[in-house]
Amino acid sequence: MPRRGEERLGDMWTSILLVWITCVPNASTALFVGHSNGSRDGSTAGLHGPGEGQRILSRAKRGWVWNQMFVLEEFSGPDPILVGRLHTDLDVGNKNIKYILAGEGAGTIFAINERTGDIHAMKRLDREEKAEYTLTAQVINRDTNEPLEPPSEFIIKVQDINDNAPEFTHGPYHATVPEMSQVGKSVTKVTATDADDPVYGNSAKLVYSILEGQPYFSIDPNTAVIKIALHGMDREMREEYLVVIQAKDMGGHMGGLSGTATVTVTLTDVNDNPPKFSKSIYEFSIPEDLGLGKAGGRVKANDRDIGENARSTYSIIDGDEKDIFKITTDPETQEGILLLKKPLDFESKKSYTLKIEAANVGFDPQFSSGSPFRDTATVRVTVEDSDEPPVFSLASYLLQVHENTDVNTIIGQVSAQDPDAAASPIRYFIDRHTDLERQFNINVDDGKITLAKPLDRETDMWHNITVTATEVRNHSQISRAVVAIKVLDINDNAPEFSSDNEAFLCENGKPGQVIQTVSAIDKDDQRNGHFFIYSLVPENSWSFCIYVSSLLSLYPDNSISVVAKHDAFRRQKQEMYFLPIVISDNGNPPLSSTNTLTIRVCGCSNDGAVQSCNVEAFVLPIGISMGALIAILACVILLLGTCSCKNFCIRPTLVGYDMALFFFLNLESMVHLIMMFTTNSPAKLRRTKFKDQPF
């Protein structure tokens, strides 16, 4: 179109605009804002107000808004981009007006032609940094700078372009899912974001797809949920998968931008594999002297599963009728350890055949029906012969021998054998630490024990010795056995008085008075029951007798009473008698001994109480002088003569007057005088208390 025609067309648009301003209420009569489509050559695609090529405030899809301008982001041409034009009705050939601009980015980002009102963007704009700018425009007098119109506010919006690719904010991703999961099972969800405007156009509309990871996985294009796509994914075949996910904007159409992320998917284990022995038959050689609880061998059932699903327990299900073995599980290696519960004996059984089983601790009903996976194997155990020490026929021996047995007599025998197949000869010895007196000997070849010294039961009734048995071929193989030797009694001890006896006889006593009761003891063994026979020699039988109905008698308690036969005993004639008594036992042959009873003749009262005897005084050594002792004896005699002495008294309740012997205690203080008197009964004590000091 010719230039003049363009001017006429502009004038026509100006006229139409003036008519619209006049007719439309609330429209501004001062300043008009136009906008540009941002053509990169700097020319205005739409003019506002009078001028060439202008159009009235219109924009596709955004409605008609008079106070907005739009500019494309990311423009990077050589010249500033025209954003729009400001125009006032005062600008009709008036060259004295001036357009000014204020607000966000005025003078730095946006510049205005003060004569034409054209607004240009001086820098490249990024909507993701700032989406809009608010500015104020005003017309002033060029000469006086006085405002010709009030300021008008308008907005420049940065129009989005698809300049941002989608981004995954949390990648790379890691996910786990059980192996053998069903098709369609959700694995994980990923999320991508797009910085472009989600409202305008499809710049931020994302669609997801899988670039790598098929046919194992699929992804929902809208929700980005990753799912299992293949049935029977086995961890034991492949444990880890790398999936590449793409997010593409523009709804996935051609020309859209995209971003990717990786998802590492790991299959977790389930119990879908049984334990399996590496061999069907295991063979072990175990020495027969292996200690109880020691390991005889190890077996292993491999399980392709891992962790708790691979744990197995082992058991013996056949071949161990005598309960010789047991099997446990090593928690570290999951091996079965064959242990010994009872001793092995090569000579009795040389081999065992066991059937063992390995079973999973747990099970998954999805893969096993009602019971854990299991497997069996055979274990053959060969018992190796070991050099064992000799074995005695008895753990301990009991021998009996009489005390009068002759020296070198065989009193018993021990026996031991080598349990090994070689059957080494045995040598026997006595541990001399247990036979310090060397009372016994042993034959080194046959184990016969002989007497080396005479025995005396009354000295030692028992002898305990230890006998050792040693292999001839291996002296380190030693066994021990205890031999208890009991010495049996023979009648080699005659009975005798159980204690020293001394009796007192009243010289005027009647015939038949009991002089003394005596008893006897025998050192020989009393378990068979001792009883004794007492008798008097004939020459003494005219004066004394034993209290029996006949000349010989036996009391159940092995005691007898000696009785006077007449009353013709006189101290002046004979003060003391020595009566021999013969005591015989019931042994085979019987033994006897003669024991003497001393009898003193004493003066007695009419009631038979002893009053005086020719006795010997026994005084304890108390460290006093002889003169003091004589004085004390004189006082005692005086006390015995008269009991009414006012200076002391005798307590007759403590002792009787049939005393024959006394001695003194505590003579230094003389506060108490204690006297012992002996009569035909056991000794008695008399205690005398002095009221005053006698010296």
C-alpha cells in the first residue's frame, strides 16, 4: 500500500478511536496504552492512538484490556524490542509534550521515547524470574516539566515461552519391591516439575514415559506411578534394575522439552527356594576318644534365598538309635555341626550311617504348601581306633585279710586290659604315696597283691591303696583303681579290767557284803558280741567270792560283784589284800588274763560307813610351805573330830562320813576347802567353807 494511503488509514483509526472515547463511559480521555506482539525487528505490530499501522487495544485469547502490555520473554535480538506505545489526545501536532515513565524497571529494563511514547525492552526478560512489571506513565510539558495529565498506571506482563525443561527434584530414585510380585504392583512414584507457566499453553503440561526398563516395568503417563510389568521376576536371577524415566512438556508433543531421572529398583527376597545339600552323601572319620560335645564334622545345605529366608535347622531323622550324635546349626555360616553326645567305642561299633535333614526356619504359604522347604542327605561316620588307657575290671576293689596272715601271702588280685585292638600287655604298680609303710606288694605282670608286713587290726582296720595299670607299648597310657583292704579281727587280745580298781572292806562287816563291782574290756572286734568268764584262784576263795550262785558267773553287762565270805577281817592282822581275778573271753581259742583287785580293810560304823583306813593322802602341789601344810592338816583333823566348831562348818549334804582319802584345793585363800573321799563306791567330793581366815 502506498505511504499516503497508510497515513489516511491511520487518520481513520484515530477518528474511530476519538469517537469511541467520546461514546464509551469511564474511558480515559488522556493517555492510551497500546501493545506490541514483540516483533523482533523493532516495528510495532499494533499501534495505539493515531499513527501508522496502529490498532486498538486488542489481543487474542486475553480479552480487551487497556492498561496492559505484553512482551515475549527471552528475546535476544540486536535491537531493543518494542513493547507498546503511549499516546495522548494532546499529542496532535503538539511538539511541546513529553512522555515520562516511572516504576519497576523504568530506565533500566524499559525505556520510553519521550516524543513518540514508544516503550522498548532494553534487556532480555525471563518470566520465571519476574512475570510482570508495574509502571506509571505521564505526559508533561517539555519546557516547564509541568504535568499535563494525571499519571496513569499500567502493567507489562512477560509472556511465557517454553524455555524450561522438566526437572526431577528428588532423583536419582531408589525403590524396592518383593520378587515374584504380581503384574501391576506399584513400585514407586516419581515427580517432575516445569518452571514454565502452567496456565498459559502447554509449556508445563508433563507426560511421563520409560526410556529404559522395559519390559519389566511400566509407568502411568499422568501420575508417574511405576508398576511391575512382567510376571515372575526372580531375585535369584537378577536382583537390581535400572529404570530411566522421561518427563516431557507440551503434553508430550513434538517440540516439547524433556528431563530424565533414574530409578534403581531392587528386588527383595522372599522364601521361594528350598535348602539343598551340596552333596547327597557326607563321610567323616572320627577318633573314638573325641571329647563329648566336640564337632565330628560339618554339613551345608545351600539356600538361594538370603537373610532370614535362608536360615535352616538340621536334625538327625534316622540311624542314631543309641542317641550317640546330635546336630546343631552354626548361626554364622548356616552349617550343620555334627556333635558327639556319648563316647564312641571302636571295639564295639566301627561305623554309623545317619540320615539328616535341613529345613527352613520359616516358610511362605505362597510358595510352599503348609510346611517349610526341606532336603535330606546321608552321613557316614567311621570310628577311628585310638590308643586308649587300660581299663580295670572294676572301678574299685575290696579285699579282706586277717590280721594274723603271714607275710608274702596273696590277699587279692586286680585286673586291667587294653581296650585297643592291639591289646598291649599291662604292667601293675602300687602308688607308694598311698602306701607309705610299704605294707603291700604287687606282681607287675598279673596284679596279685601280697602282704609285705604283718597287720594289726587294733592299729589300722583299713588300708586304702591306689594301683596303676600301664601299657607296655605306651607308658603314657595309665589308669588307676582304688583297692580298699579291710583287716579282719582274730582273737589276739585277752580281756582286762576296764579301769584300775581299789576296794574298801569293813573289818567288822557281815559275811556277804559287796566289796566292789568290776568290769572288763577286750580290744578285739566287739561286733560279734563279747562276753567274759570271771574266776578266782583257789587260794583266795576262802575269803572272797564272786557274787554268783556258783563259783563261775557271767553278768549280761560283763560286770561282777566281789563279795566277802566271812567277818574275820582285821586291820591289825592284815590291812590290805590283793585279789587275783582271772577273766576269759569267748574267742576261738579263748584268751584269758589275771587282773588284781586291791582291797583295803577299814574301820566302819555300825551302819557300814567307812570311818578310818590306813590311807595315803594325796595333795596337789599348790606352792605352799611345809609348815603351812602341817597346820592345815591339823585343822582338818580337828574339823573331823568335832563338827560344832564355830569357826567353820562342814556341809554333810554334799558328802557322807565314809571317807578314806582326801586332798585339798585352793589352800592359799583357805576360803573354800574341797575334799575328795573314796569309799567302796565312786569318789565323792566334800566342800568346806571357812567363815573366818584360820591363819
